[in-house]
Amino acid sequence: MKKEDKWIQDIRKSLEDYSEPLPSHLWEELEKELPAPKVIPMWRRWQTTAAAAVLVLAVSSLTVWFWSSPSAQYIQQIPVASQEVQPHTVNESSLPQVTVKEVTPSEAHEYLAQGQIKKTTDEVSPQTYATLPVEEKVPAPAIIKEESEKTEENNITKAEKENTEDTKQLRQQRMEADKRQMQRNQYLAYAQSKASNKQKWSVGVTAGNTPYSTSSSFGGFGRLDTRAMSLETLNPTNRVEAAYSQVLLNNREQVTQTDIRHRTPVTIGASVKWNLNDDWAIESGLNYTLLSSELHSGSQSYVEEEQKLHYIGIPLKIHRTIWQNKLFYFYASAGGMMEKCVSGKQEVIYAYDTNSIEKETRSLDISPLQWSVMAAVGAQVNIVKRFGIYIEPGMAYYFDDGSDVETIRKQHPFNFNLQFGLRFSLSK
């Protein structure tokens, strides 16, 4: 060891017990700075003691109540049941002859349902159970009962849930099936009602006309039938022809005028309509039309004619439904008609002098057919189930038939017409 190190150690040893003397006034300053001791009054001490006594009494009461409750007894049974007892401490002669087998919770539930587990729990008490050998021990009766109750509750809850789900599913399936059945019934009822009430055929009576008459005038001498006799073909020996010849001679040197008036045509008929479906229908029938006209030609000597033509026509129309319900039916139609003049007559008056008048009735034979096309819109009101009234405003165009007889159709080939009538619907 070096001398310097030894010297340092000697100094340390000499200074180990050394302490610096304290100042003489140090304790007085500490006493001033330290707080004065707090004195607790006597009445506060009694309050604290009383509160502690009440707290102890409350805790004791709660403890006594808890250990005397069924929950404490159940807790005491668990360690007793789980505590192992040595075989040599058991007096087997004092044990009741009980045959016990270990059961599972599901078997306990079955026994509980059959009423067998209750009898076993009544005969074996917890004290006797505690003395059984370990190999013969089974779960305590209270535990078995509780587990059985829990298992039963779980099973019941599960069964109720399954039943509830099954019931909901079954109810939903039944509701869907009922809904589908109801829809099928409604469709079948609707189809049956439509099939039973389907009005395939309908017949009607109609009347119509061109809602106006026409009049025309022109200078000169004229006739409704342009095939009228001329001066070169007149036979003076025929009284009527002689009168007509005299009228022509009297008007040669005078200014003459011809006035023609066509009366309103009148049409009546019967129709048959066949409904192809809800939208389309075909209509035909038989129509009768009367065309009448008047003529006055000449001045002082003149000719007066009254002409009547009778036509029978067969129309053919196609109907297109626009909208309909049980009360109203709106439609459009288009088609044509073929007519034949079946009868024609003229009544002629010849006035060639003041007191000289001759009358003649002539038959007219018009061989060509009268063709026409037409279009209309119609509206029908069903008064009762199978009976309705309808109106059809429309227009028509009449082609020239090539005859020499003047009619309103030749003077105005394109005109408007109006038809109305009654229609009876027949079931399928």
C-alpha cells in the first residue's frame, strides 16, 4: 500500500465521529415554526365512537342474516359434497341401503319428468349423502334438481323458440298459400265472369242520314234523268210526249232556269257485330236508303219532277275499341258499303198552257252498283246489361255509279253523315 493511501485512510478514521456543534438558538426557531398540537374536543370523540359501533352492528346483522339464508345453506352444501371422507371413518352399518348410480343432466331431466327423482331426493339427506363412500357419490340432490330445472328450462326455452320459429314459418307459409289461392280464385272468378259475360255477338237497329239537303240552280232547261227525250225523238201522237214537246217549244225563245233540290237522305237498317276480342270487332248488316229529289225547269211552260230512289246496301266495317267500361263504350270504325238501287220512280208534271197540264209516272232502272267508303267514331251508353244506345258521326265518299240519274251523291260525293241506333248484346 502506498503511503498516500494510508494517510488518507487515517484522516477518514479520525473524522468518522466528528459533528458540527449546533447553534444555540436553533431549537427556539424550530419551536416557533412547528404548529401547535390540535386538541380534539370530547364530544367529537363520542360521535366517532358511536358511528363505529353502528357500523359494526350493521355488518354483524348482515352477516348473521346471510348465513341463515337458503343461499348460505346451499353454499355450505357444496364443500360438504365435495369434501372427501376417508373410508375408515365411515360406519357402513349405519348407512341406509341405497343403490345410487351416476346420472347425466339429460337423464335427470327424464327422471324429473317421470316423477322419480323427487323420491330419491326425499330419502337421501345432505348429511347422509356426505357420509357415502367416494366411489358411490353422485351429484348432490339439490345440484341434480337445480341442473334438472336448468336443463328443463333450457329445453323448454329452446322448444318454445323452435315452436315459435316453426309457428312463424308455418303461419307465413299459410299466409302465402292463402294469398296465392286468393289470387287464383280472383283470376278464375274474373276469367269465368268474362267468359260467361263475354258478348261475342250483338245485333242492332240503326237510323241515319246526311244531316243536310242541297239546292242548286242553273240557267237553261234540264231534267233529273238526262236520258229524257229530245225533240228529235218525240212522238207527237203520244199525249205525254206531245205535252213535253210543247213545253220545250214554248221555252226556246225565253230565258229559262232549272232548280233542283235534293232532300236529306234517310237510312235505316239492322246490323250484326262479332267481337273478335276485347279490341277488335267486325260489323255487317243490311241497310235501306231513300234518296228523293225535286226539279222545276222552265218559265211559263215548265216541267216539275219528283224522284224517289230506293237502295239496299250491305256495309262491312271494322271496329276498334278506344275505351270501355260497364257503362260506356267508345270506338272507331272504318269500312265500305255496296248498294243496289232496287226501285226508282219519277212523277212528272208538264204544264205547257194555262189550263193544259199532263202528269206522268215513270220507273227508273239503275243497273250499276253504288260503292262507298266511310269512317266514323262511335259512343255507346249501356242502359242495362245487354242493351245500349249509340251514336256514330262520320264521313263517307260515294263513287260515281255511271248512271244518268242525278242524286245528291253525284252533286256532293263527299259528305258527313250521322247514324244512331240501339244495340242488343248477346252472350257467348
